Amino acid sequence: MISLNQINVPALSYKDVYIVPQYSEVTSRTIVSTDTKIFDNLTIDVPVISANMDTITEAAMAIAIAKAGGLGALHRFCSITENINMFFEVQNENLPVLVSIGVNGDSKDRANDLYNAGAKFFLVDVAHGHHKQVGEIISYLKDKYKDIRIMAGNVATPEGVKFLAKAGADSVKVGIGPGNVCITKNVTGVTVPQFTAVRNCVDIEYYKIYTQDFWNTSIIADGGITEIGDIAKALAAGANAVMCGRLFAACKETPGPYLNGKKVYRGMASKDAMKKIRSETELPTPEGASVVIEDSPTSVEEVIKHIKGGLQSAFSYSGVTSLRAFQDNAVIGLRR
């Protein structure tokens, strides 16, 4: 653990850094590949996952983003039957999709029924992933279902990544507090600025806490993405992919709901979301916000096309044609 008197470098958000252009021989961005590995048996063309929020990813979004080259993560804030029906809609298109579970309540029943329906890619998703219950359910799932792959989170430290990897996570979601509708940092003071969080969670040489056993654990940067350039910065920091909500919130494939003719976009720890998904009369202090945004005829396909083009250009500015080469060669500058 680094004590306060050892801290001499500020933690950085995406807005604090930039990618420095370098000599390039890339003749066209069309020859640049943006594909990435999420699990050992799942590679996607564009390193973007739609957030498992009830205002972002249901079946229509999961289908659209998978067809465009990304990956959808179905939310879990519905009945198990509704969850399975969403999954079947995507499965009928022969497309990959993540299904989400928590750690309490019906989580094991939900996982069992989704597995029996054919799900193989699971997301164990809670606000604080560096937690005993998260480790326990990952171990439970891996022991019971030998052919599944698990993404888990959220964490913001290398120690958190190591904990989840040892429990059996194949992929780890990094991000505590950076999201556009997350106010954890405001009401608790708990966060790690996202560029630093991602960089620390993949920087083996600096922390010396990984072993080769955990090197195959992919890192997903979740939250803090406000523009396509932020995705490039997250990948340069070492992430395999990013999870986004706000970039897709206005798309025609997102489910809503609507308020006064405008789409609602909300964090799952917001007061409005908790009223829907929790049975308690007295709710916890909200750690999420709820906002309304203008509806848009923009399709997920169009958004993913813009993201891919931006990333292809970013890679070419660093003189490379693949994500791994970008991570090896990108030069990061610090804004003053």
C-alpha cells in the first residue's frame, strides 16, 4: 500500500492526458484492425461493450451492437423470465452476448436458468467487486459450470484485479466512480481517476503483484467515456475494451423509459432505478444520477462505425495497425 507521503504523481482522468503523434508508415486507416479478445473464446471487431444498464442494453441493443462488431451486456434488473426472453432474442440471431448477475437474492437461480437457456458469457457485476461475496459467487459458478467465461467487477486497483482473477474471473471490469451518471465519488469520496485506475490495473512491472497465471485476464475499462478519443486513451492505458453507456444512450435501440418525451438515462444506483429494483421501503443513499436526454434517430451501427474510424485513426497516428501494437507504442502526454 502506498502511504500518503509516498504519493508524488497525481492520479489522472482521461481529460488529463493526450496521445502524442508519432512517425507512421500506415498508408490507410482501412488497413488498421481494431479487434480485441474479451475471453479466450470470444474476439470482437470493435473494442466496445454496451453497459448492462436498464436504460441501455436489452435485446435490441445487444443485437445491434453485436452485428456492428461490438458486444452487448444484458442488464439483470428484471424478472428471470424476462431476462431469459431477452437472451433468447439475441441467441436466435446467433450473436454473442453477456448476461448479468449479482451476488444476492435470486443470483444463483438466475445464473442457473440462464445457463440452461444456453448462456455461456456471464458478467458478475456489483458496485464494489473487491468483495468476499463476489469472489464466492465466481468460484461457485466456475465450479458448477465448466464451460462458461466470467467477466467480473467493478474494481479500481491491481489488488482488486488479482482477487477476482484468483477467484476465477476471465475478464475484470475496472472503474469505481468515473461514470457519467455515477456519483459514488461525490457521496462517498471513493474513486480512482479512470486513466490511472486502468493503467495501474494492467501495469505488471510497476506493481509486481501479478503472476503469469493472471496475465490472460483481460481488462475492461468501465466508465468515464465522454468521446471517442477517451476510448483510445483507455486502450492506450492497456484496456482490452471499454464499456460505455452515455455514448449509446440516445440511440434508437436503447429501451428508454421516457419522461416528457425524452429518454431517461440513469445509473443503477440512482434513486429512480432503486425504486424499480429494490423492495426496501427505506432506500440506501443513491450513488447514481438520473438524467433526460434528447432522443435520436442515430443507430448503434452508426455510433460503432464512428468509434471504429476514430480508433483506426488513433492507431495510425501512433504508426501501428493493431491494438496490441498500439498499447506497446502509444506515447501518452500529460496536460499541464
